[in-house]
Amino acid sequence: MTKGKETAGVVGLGYVGLPAAAAFAEKYHVTAFDIDESRIERLKAGVDDTGSVPPEELKKASITFTADPARLKDCQYIIVVVPTPINEYKEPDVTYLANASKIVGENMAPGTSVIYESTVYPGATEERCIPLLEQYSGMKAEQDFYVGYSPERINPGDKEHTFKTITKVAAAQSEASLHRIAAFYQSVMEADVHKVSSIKTAEASKVVENTQRDINIAFMNELSVLFQSMGINTRDVLEAAQTKWNFIPVTPGLVGGHCIGVDPYYLIYRAKREGKEAPLLSTSRKINEDMTDYIVTAVMQKIISHNLAPSSLNITILGASFKENIGDTRNSKALEVAEKIQHLGLSLQIHDPHVPSAEPFPVSDMKDLTQADILLILVPHAEYQTLDDAALARIVKRKTGIIFDIKGVLDKKSITDFPYIYQL
């Protein structure tokens, strides 16, 4: 431990935990724990597979990477930020959270402040986590140790909105605990720390952030499907609507990843426990989940209307990650589209500058792509924003090639050699 510094522990070193560890390392000694020993060894060597922390920053940070949970006993603060996925029934899977709580409970010292950042349904921290901490530590919350909640707000791939510059929401079981936890975050933050009245309130704020986006995107997806059938360009409609000052700009597209495509299910689950329905949330989820089928069906319709022979078609997909400018393929809807196309027996190839491999699909370099009959631009990576006639001609057949530009990355007004461009 570095003399004169308190020690902060971080449990879970993924896209969220590692940037948090790096931020706190500027003021604290950090013990960064993960059960994945191979990841720990790579991080010790300065290699971050997620690309969320620059190598030079990682190497100079005051961080002890470890797979030994006993090292958490030296920590005055422990941040828990582990995955909270959904199971096959679209219900919360808190296995990682429960295991992390057990590990922390077995290894924390008296007086420790434990702060959860993992996204959960309102009530989960107090119902599921605190009892486990008490059980495995033999101590009592708010008597021997303290618990808070501060929802993670990391936006992978975003260089402007970072851990230190995004307002942090904080909550705790008591006013004294909240003061200590808020001060802990504020000591490394450039943005403010927003204190809320209860842990449930903080938990709810996080799921509402992402659920709101899910609903808004579903609205745009529903409109785009309607407008396509009416021969109306959705992008033109949105451009016109945005001329009104209070219009909220949202575009249609695929909704994957581990936040927007997951968090609404946590709120739906909690609503059912209350004996309530959440029809808007459920319908929005279905609309967004169904967009992969809509895209594949649209591809098949164009194959038929253009009298193309499926057996000799070359289809190229640009983008394999779940969102732009990162290499994270968790719950990637682009790969779901690829799976459905492959299941139909069609030949396809995939390019993504941020994804080296996307099993079971090989990822090709741009120069190695066979010229395609159909091109699907599914992820709006920055590298695709500058595609023009010349660049497109290298990857899709000029004049006859069919292009599905799902997120509207192409400037249709400046592209003259490709008459068949379809956008959501």
C-alpha cells in the first residue's frame, strides 16, 4: 500500500470497472480484483483487451491487479461493478452480483464502505446484496460496515464523456454514509456528485436512463417501418421535425449491448413483482428485438424484386459490434442479423475495424472483401462515415449493388453511382 493514501478496491475489471480503477488511482492506491486470472495477467502487462484505458495510462497508474480476494482486506472503499445480464427467460441474472457480494463479505475489514455500481432493479442492493455481505462477513451494515449505490455511467468508446466528467449519482443507507461515499467520488471527479434520498432511487434512476432511450428508439423504429411501406424517407422526416426547437432527436436502428437492450427487463421484472404491468416497456423491447427480422426480411424482398439468384449472391456486412467505435460484441444485433442470413443459406462476409474476430464468423480486412451484390452497413463506425462512390465501388457492385444503410451513414445526395440505397 502506498504510504499516506487510502486504498480503494474495485471488483470487476470490464468496460466499467477498469476506467473506475484508473480514475481512483490518481488519488488512491487501488486494488483491482477480478476472478479472471488471465485478464489480470494481461492487465499487469499493460494490455487492456477492452481498449477502455490507454496503455500508457494503465502502466503508470497506481493499481495492484490481483485475483486474490484477500487483498480486499486492505481497502477502505470497495466498488463492485460486475455484469448483470438477463437469463433465457428475459429476467435478471444476479449470479455475478451474488458471487461478488460473497467474495467481498468474506474479505472486507470492519469500517469498509462497499459501493455497488452494477445496474440492477430497484431494491436489489438492499434485498440481495446487503444480506450476503452480512452473512459472509459476520458483521452488520451501518454498524460495522457501510453500503452505498452509485450507478455506473461509462459510455464505452466515448472520449468526451468519461468517468470523471459525467455527473455521479450517489446514495447510501444513512446520511453519514452518503456524505462519506459522495466525498470519496468527488475527490476524483471533475463533474458533480448528485446525492439522492435512497438506494432504491439511485437504482431506479439508472434503469430509467436506459429504458427511456429504448422507448424512444422503438418509437423511431416503428415509424421507420411504417414510412418505408408508405414510400417516405424517415431521415427526411426527422430532419424536418428537428427544425422545431423542442423536438428530441432520436434515430432508428439496432438496439443491442448490455445496457439499453437489457436494463428495461430489470424494470419489467420488478413491475411484475409489484403486480403491475409495464406494457410500454414490454412493447418497446419487442419492437427493438424484432428489427433484426425486419432487416433480414427486407433483404430477402430486395433479392426477389431484383431477380437475384440466392445461390450466387455475395453479401457483405459492415460492423459486428453492438455500437459504433468500439469492439464489444456482447448482444450484438449486427451478428444476430448475420446469423439469420447465414441460416438462410446465403453467403456472407463481415468487416469491422474494431473487432478482430466474431466467432463463428471470420472478420475480413477491407482489402480482402469480395465485391458484394448486397451491402449492409449495420454499425455506424467512424471509418464508414466517409464512404463515397470510389470507396463503395471497391466493396459493392457499382450500379447494381443493393445497399442497406441502417443508421444513415451515407450521404445519399453525394453518392451517384449506387441507385439502390435503403435507409431506416
